[in-house]
Amino acid sequence: MERKIFGRTGLDVSRLTFGCGAVGGLMTKGRAQDQDRAVAWARDNGINFFDTAASYGDGASEINLGRALGGNKDGLVISTKVGVAADEMGDIAGAVARSLDASLARLKLDHVDLFQLHNTLGRKDKVRPERGVLDADMVLNEVVPAFEKLRDAGKTRFLGFTAKGDADDLHNLVESGSFDSAQIFYNLLVPSAGGPVPAGYPADDFKKLLAVAARNGVGSIGVRVLAGGALSGSEARHPLGMPSVAPIGSDTDYAADVGRALAFQPLVEAAHVASLPELAVRYAVSNPTLSTIEIGIATQEELQRAADAVNKGPLPKEALAEIKSIQESFAAGN
């Protein structure tokens, strides 16, 4: 699999990142043998970036990834995350340190390559009640010093954050020089991190955040590439996955996102791709500024299909032009 240099870190990462989250569910609720087999397949097929978080399955994802790795992370890039809860705001530094120590114990590692902040920024109306809300000043003045202390202690090599929330805050953090990476929401339904969207577009405007990240040497991880599964074109959920998924970036609900996904079906019928998920994956890798894309999976077969799609490479120009036309129709209310 093709690899790219991950911003200023110098890390050489696969274009596909193995997502260990609860949306797909394999690494939180799957059978141990299936988890181990999928991780081994990924390693054997050039996928070297694995992303987890303390909150995924309340630590289950980290435990399962740690077991699957068996203490051998040679050639791999491992990342995890911390979400500072509302009742931890009085001791952010302590909460961050305790979280990483617990993550390392579950992963059976002495350090991770990337440690990421997983809070929403400045959007109190969009955040889950148990997760604290931070603004850019709090991140820079309280979170970053805590992260830097952990980096200096050798517990993480690089620092990142999830770019969820107010677009201006997100741009400020990317441009601050404090972070080496950002998880950026980018898909067929929420394309604004990659380019301008028309007025009235029914999704958040991330104001070309991918280009800003590239200019500032910040490695970018494209997340929600399948819109939580909506870009499969079906409302059906795998038993291992989250039973319901709230859209991120989209201004509608999951069912409406599935309906919009079906608007792209003509590209499948025209044989540009074999399926809507392939279209979604190849749309993301068509953006040259994106370092890697992360896919959450329920089965090894889903991982293999995603890897096949990445290996097919960017979409042809005519397909991208048709996609843009369909996206513009969403702004018109179609």
C-alpha cells in the first residue's frame, strides 16, 4: 500500500489507517480471534497506522489492540486519544496524564507515537453531556503544556487533536504550531475541509482545513470517510457496530444522510466504481493534501474492501466533476 509522509513528523504512514473505534465495532465487541486476524492481515498488507482511544468501548479497544499486537509494534504507528470530561476541567493536566498512563497499560506499550485530544471545541450545543467542551485558549494554555510534559517524558512522540467544533478555533489550533496532526472530517456529504461549498450547503463549513493543515506541516487523518456508515447507502447496521450513529459535520440525521448517499448511485451504475463505499473511500484519497484516511470496521472483509479501494487510487476527473455537481444540488435543497 502507498504511504505518505505524515506532516512534519517524518512518519511514513499508510494511506489507510486501521480504525479501532466503536462505530465499526470489531475492536470493541468482536471475537478475539477475529480481531487478531484482522490486525495481522493489516500488517501483512502494508497498513501500518492503528488508531484507538480510551473511550472506545471504555478501554476495550485498547486492551484488544494491545493483545493483538503482542508487544510488537515494529514498523507501526500507534495513536490513542484522551477526552477531558466536564468534571475534570479543574485538573486538565492531571486528567490527561492519568488517561495516557491507563491507555499505555491497556496497550501494553511504554509509549505511543501519537496522542490526540478528543474534545469538541466551542460547540456546547453539539457535544455529548459527559464530554467537556474546550475553546482554543483552554487547549493552548492548559492541554498543550500537559501534552508537552508527556512528550518530554517519552510517553508520546507527537501531539494531535480531533478537529471537531468551531471552524475558526480549529484553524487557530492548526496554525498554532502546537500540534503535529489533526483528525479532519471529510467525506462525500461533508466536503468543506477539502474545498469551498456553496451557500446553503447542509453541513458544517470547515473552510478548507485540509489545505491549512498541509501549509502548516500538520499531518491529516481523514475521519468519518463513510459518514458513520451512511455512505453505504443503507440504514442497516452490523451487529458489532453502534446501533445508532449521530452524523458529524452534516446538518441532517443519519437517515437523511443515507438518502443523500443514494444520490451518488449513478456513479456506480456508470462503472466508475463497484460500490458506494468504494466511491467514498476513493473520493477521500483523491484529495492530495490528505495524509491518510481512517476506516472503522466490523469485519476483516470490510477492511480488505477498503484497502482494495485505496489501492485503486484517486477517482477519474469526470467522476469528481459529477460528484461536485451532485454536492451542489444538496445546497439547492434537492
